[in-house]
Amino acid sequence: MQLSVSTRAAAAGVVAVITLLAGGPLADAASAPPRTAAAPDIPVANVKAHLSQLQSIANANGGNRAHGRPGYKASLDYVKAKLDAAGFTTSVQQFTASGRTGYNLIADWPGGDPGRVLMAGAHLDGVSSGPGINDNGSGSAAVLETALAVSRAQLRPVKHLRFAWWGAEELGLVGSRYYVGRLSATDRAGIDGYLNFDMIASPNPGYFVYDDDPVIEKTFKDHFAGLGVPTEIETEGDGRSDHASFKSAGVPVGGLFTGASRTMTTAQATKWGGTAGRAFDRCYHSSCDTTANINDTALNRNSDAIAHAVWALSG
Ligand code: TRP
Ligand code: ZN
């Protein structure tokens, strides 16, 4: 049976009262912390379908999706259309960088406490030398599919959920800095956390968790530990993605990363089953960063981890 949220809450209240009166074996369950519905499994086929669309967009626009090029705006239009159809309130924020117009896409899920906002984001631009499917079609597609899963579940979290796709990250975090810089002090203080996903399906993947806000970090680490997947702290480039814009403004941040040009060690290859002595992503910022440059297992695990964090941290 499908109970409405309010019916379910009322039913839970009845159970709690009965348990208190009876003092029976249910007393432990009643004193346990409130349970949020578990996050759904994110269908990796859907995430891959988004990546195919981003690849087609690059193919049709000179081979890239870079800031100021037509492939960037086409990428943004693709993501925005999916979110609009799913019931998000979207807005496109324009800025100028290197003499060209850039865009951020912001998608708000209606409801939740506007004074307690949980954000998840990814940069949608790539470099001009290739289609940018791992960097950062992967984060963009996984955040998109997580947002669509929020809509399918008609999630009613305590916090307000906001998803973002940043422009001009590759020019130096320009879009996210612009967004954070234009927030009022109140709005900035109302952001409880920002989760960043930049490169999450590297072909020789590591499982790296940002070592920033301890609650966010633990949420990801516990999720992977539950799957038996070892993680390491991200060290390849602290401050090299859009979470830095939020961290500088005092917002708690976290995120996931599967590695860029750094080489996988023997110890890492042993625990993750990859190739030692090879870069995590040999196609980083190059023309071979195509749909062939994606590790499906990493994409699947990290997409599920994003959904888990969004569900768990939004209450
Ligand atoms: N987009 C980032 C860049 O081009 C990729 C990157 C490198 C990264 N190191 C990172 C992303 C560490 C997250 C965390 O520099
Ligand atoms: Zn990137």
C-alpha cells in the first residue's frame, strides 16, 4: 500500500504512543533515530544515455563542449529540458569569461526548508581539445540522473534540494565563483552543504572521497565501506574544482573523484583491481575523453553514492 507522507507520519506517531504505553520490545525501535527512506539504485544505463547525448552534442559542435562554444550551450539545453520535464524550477545564470558568454544551470526541487539547503553540482563544460565525457560529462550525467530520481520518488526532504551545473570550470572555477559571489549573506549561510562531482568514471578508477566536511565525508565513506569498496582521501588537486568556490565562502563541502593524470600505484591496483603504473585517466583533457573513456563500474557505484548522500543528508 502507498501511504501519503502525512498518513505515514501519523501512523508512526501511533506506533510510538502504543510502544511507550506498552514498554514492550518495540521500545528500542521507537527510540532509534528517525529513518529516511533508502535512496533508490540509480540506473547506470540512464546515466550512460546522458553521456551518449553529450558525446553526440560534441560530435555535432566541433568535437567539444567548451565554454563559449556551441557545444556548451547545447549541453546545458539538454540537461535543462530533462529537469523542466521532471518538475524542477530551473534558472540559467549568465556571466562573461574570456570575452564569451557562459552559463550556470540551477535546478530547485520545490519544497523543503529554504534556510537549510543541500546542493549537489558538477561542471558541465569541457576543455576545447575533446568531448569531455569523463571530465565532466560523468559528474554532470550522474547529478542529472540523481535529480531525476528525486522527481521519480517525489522526495519530500526536510531540506531544500538544489542541483547545479557550472560553466567555465576549466577556465578557473569561473561559473561556481560567480554563483557564490552573487549569493546574499543570508542565502550563503542557508547552504548546509555542497556536494561536488568532477570526474567520477575514470577508465582506471580510484575511489577518492574529499577530505572536507566530516559529516559529508563519513556519509560517502560508510556507503562504500558497506559495499566492500575501499576508498582513499582525494589528494590529486584539492581546490581544483567547484567545491573550492563554496569552501572559500564557508560552506561545508564534500565530493567524489576517480582520478585524473596521476598514476595508479601497485597498492591501489591491488585493492581496486586496476592497472598499476597507468594514469587513472590517460585521456584527461584530451581528444580521447569520449564515451569509450568511461569505467561503467565506477560510474554505477558513484551514481548510487551520490543518490545515497542526497537522500541521507537532506533528511
Ligand atoms: N576539473 C579538474 C581539473 O581540470 C579535474 C581535477 C583534477 C579534479 N584534480 C581534481 C577534480 C581533484 C576534483 C578533485 O583540474
Ligand atoms: Zn573537471
